[in-house]
Amino acid sequence: MENSKQLAQRFKDVIIDGKWIANTNYKDQISGIDWEQATQKIGSLNSIALLTFHINYYIKGVLNVFEGGALEIRDKYSFDLSPITSEESWNNLRDDLFNNTETFFNHLKTMPDKKLEAPFVEEKYGSYRRNIEGMIEHSYYHLGQIVLIKKMLSEKNGGTS
């Protein structure tokens, strides 16, 4: 399970507590902003809230498979965020991301290494490892967007970042 533990930690690093790759993580970036900042748009870019939903959507979908369920997520629904209209709804989205990350981490760190090479749901989706590594890479991609959007919002609103 050594490979599983390493992948689990890499996954947790990008969302919860890592600093090694990007010197930040989702928790650092989204914990300090309010719902109005999270939903504010810059041009045609996605909002921070929408990107948070998007990443959480995939985590929940893969987590469902880890827990014995079907792969029910579809790309076309991955940006279908219900409107965030209060601090409570923003906090709920953030908490959901962090809770799902912890659960995902706990499943992954105990996954037998042999399962990492097994087909993920169907052969066409590749292995568990490929999907988990893709989840990590996808998360870093959108983390970079969140960092840039946050800087742009700060500049737009007269602050500095």
C-alpha cells in the first residue's frame, strides 16, 4: 500500500495542507474569502465558487466508486453549481470539498497497490492510478486558476496580492 499512501498524500496536499508543489492549496486559497468574492466574476473566467464546485463534483463522483457505487458523474454537469447567495451556502460548499477530500484520502491511503493498476469501472477509463493521478493534476490546474482569479479580484477591488 506504499503507492496508495503516497498518492493519497499528494491528493490531500493539493486540497487541504500541502505547500510543496504550488506553495499553497485549496484550503489556504478559499478559506479566507467570503461568498461575494467567491462568486464574483472577472470577464469570462469562472468564479472561485464555480471552480470549487467543479473539483468537488469530481471528487464526490470518484469517491462514490471507491465506496462501491456506480460512476454517475458526467462532464456536462461538472459546472452546474446552484447559485451561492449567502455565506452559509459558500461555507457549505467549502466544507463539502474538505470533508469529501478527507474521506477520499482515507479510502485511498488504504487501497491495495494491486487495485491501483486495476481498471477503473470500465477498461475505457484506464486504471485507478490513472484516474487518481488525473484528479491530482486536474486539481492543481484549477488551483492555479483560483490563485490568479484571487489576485485579479484583489487588484480590481483596490487591494494587492
